[in-house]
Amino acid sequence: MPNARSRSRVPGQFEALVICGDRSIPVITDNLSLKGMLCHTGDCSGLEAGTLCTLRLELARDIAVEISASVVRCGEDSLAMNFQDMDAASFAHLRNIVRFASEDADAIDGEVGTSGEV
């Protein structure tokens, strides 16, 4: 079966938080793209497809990527999310992470439209 994804996914294990309302769920990313991620978590019970959350990935003490996202699926120990919106700085950091982990950084650049949209 061919891969129907329009974005390259790259491996990357980063500690992050998925914040849904007043709940903060620690996760470890499994793979990332410019449009989403798969991560591992101890408990994502109660999260249904379509739930809106914020992904917070701290890169340094004063640098964090914050992305509005929606839950695609929540499994026994995994959570898949689709990115909805992020500011320009978060997008630049995410793009650099994905480019660095990619076997073909130029392909990642090709996934970004001329207006900067993904």
C-alpha cells in the first residue's frame, strides 16, 4: 500500500507536553512532520479524535515550540496529532528539527509552499 501522507515523517524522540484544557499529558515523540506527530504516552484516556490541544516542546530553558493541534487517534499507549496552527518562530524550529532528522533536507524544503504554508 503506498504512503498517502503528503509530508515526510522523521524519527525523533523528544519529551513534550500535550495540554488539553486543564490536563497536561507528558509524551515522548516517536515521529514528527511539518503537519503532525505520533507520540507515546502513559495515559491519553478521555481524548477523542478532534479534541483540540496544544503541543509544547521545550528546546531550551527559554525556547519552546507551541503548536495548536487536534487529536487524530488515541491508542493504548500512543497519540497521533494533526497540527493546526503555530506562530512563525515555532514553525521555524519545527522545520529545522524535521530537516535535521531527514535523509533529504531539500525534500522538506519542497514541502513548504511559497507563502510559508505547510
